[in-house]
Amino acid sequence: MMCPRCQSPSAEEARFCAGCGQSLTAESLPQPGERPTGIDPSWVYPEPARRPVRKEDPAIAVALWVLVGVFVLFPLLALGMGRRDPFIWGCLLTVVAFIFIFRYGNREDRKLQAKNAELVADGVRCWGRILGVAHAGASTSVNGRSWVTVRITVEAFAAPHPGGAQPHAVGAPVADKVVIVAEVSPLQFGLLVPGHYCAFTLHPRDPSYTALHGFVTAQGLVVAKL
């Protein structure tokens, strides 16, 4: 038989789950129609570590636009003097392409910043019961540390909200299936066990946008913060 809390296999005659200690007697098992979650409202939510916000240096932007201005001014002066060299047209096309790419990149950055702001202001904090884990890309190494890109499929249940205004009752289902793509260390990857949980914030309108905060066992023990 399978434990209703952590999905660990147990012998038919077992009275308690060897993985999480859940009672397996008939009166303690979920009745038909019930949806066991294993979530206890007393679980401590793994608050994410505060990370320093990187601020852009305005001097870099000023220097960049001065350089663009020089590249624009030189071809315009050459055209005004009657020169029609391919080099002049190439410079103008390069500048136009640069401005287009820069503006497009800024627009994408603004969208991402807006999503982040919405996630912080209105995001729903959730316990995610892990249904499956898969590699989502090649491993990378940054500053001597290895990272693995993973795709985590979870059922989402409401977790305590820090602001006091609780949009959902703790433990109430929020979404049947949410896919979280995140970078984790090889050690953290070993903690992603189906039947265990992760803590994350779900965007209020876009379920594809999330922020992962940490990993929790089926007993509510925080084993890693992100």
C-alpha cells in the first residue's frame, strides 16, 4: 500500500509509514472524496534569504549614449559633405539596429520587473507537493559552484501569508499542476523527492511565473532555503 501523506510504499500489515510516521490504520486513512495533503498549518514557512538588489550605474548609460551619438554624428556630417560611401550607410544601419535592440531589451526588462513587482505585491505563497522532477537543461558552473536546471511539477496548496491578509485557507488547493523551472545545486536536487514539498510564490494571474523559496519534507521540516 502507499502512504497517503508521503506516497512511500508500505507493507499491507504495516500500521505506520516508515517514511513519515503516518498512521495507516483504516480509521486514519482518507475517506473517498477526501484529498490528503499532509500539510499542517503549523509548518514553518522557509522565508527566502534577502538578496542585494543590483543597481544600474547611470554613468555607463551616459557613456553608451554619448558613443552612439558620435556614431550618428559622424555619418550625418559625411552625408552632409556629399559622401555616399557604403561605409557611411553601414554605420547608420549599425546604429539603427543597436537602438532597436536596446529598446527591445529594455521593454523585456520592464515586463520582467513588472512581473516581479506583481509577484511580491500580490503573489500567493504556496506549499507545492512534488509530483515529479526532471532535468530542464545542462548543468552550469558559476564561481566554482555547480547548478542544475530542473523542472518541478507540483500540486499547489495555500501557505501562511506574511502580510496577515490570507487569500486562501492554509492547506486549501490553489492549483492542480504548476511547473516550476529553477536552478538548484546538486545537493538540493537530491532533496527533490516526490511526495515531499517545496515552498514558492505563485503569480496571481500567470501560473507559469513563480519564485522558489525552499524545500520541505513530508513532515514539514525545512531542509533547504533558496
